[in-house]
Amino acid sequence: MRGEIRCVRALLHVVTLNGGNLVVPRLMGVLKASVPLFIDVTGKKLVEETIRTHRGVADAIEARNPTAAHDAMYLHLVYNRNMIAEGAMAKSE
């Protein structure tokens, strides 16, 4: 789990420094704290998807393509939301 957390934190750092994102710096504490919870709730099902989509976001930022970065992050968030809802439902049963 530590590797996954470091990967997410590294991407957030890149987005904060290079992406010109005004929201992420204000959410860093919440985002960092939530990663272990998401991993626990989903039983690590999000690890591969997270790496893939974060790579897409980083690549889009490097290419200076805000539309591609937005789309990659949107897909990541929607997928996470669905997986977290499924994991929470399964844990409550």
C-alpha cells in the first residue's frame, strides 16, 4: 500500500507545481488522508486503474493538453466513485 500512496502523492505534487491547478493545493490534506481509506474500502481494486489514469493525467499535463488532463481525471473520479460505492455496499452486507 505504501507504493500506491507514494504514487498518488507524487502525482498530486506534480499537478500542484506544474499544472497551475488552484484547487489541488487546498485539497492536499484531504486527498492524502483519503488514499489509504480508498485502498481499504475497495480491497486494492483501484490500484492498477489509479496508476493508469494518473499516468494519463501526468502525460496530458506534460503535453500541455488541459482537455486530455480533465478527461483523464474525470474518468478516474467516476470510476473511483463507483468502486468505492460497491466496496462500501459489500462491507455493509
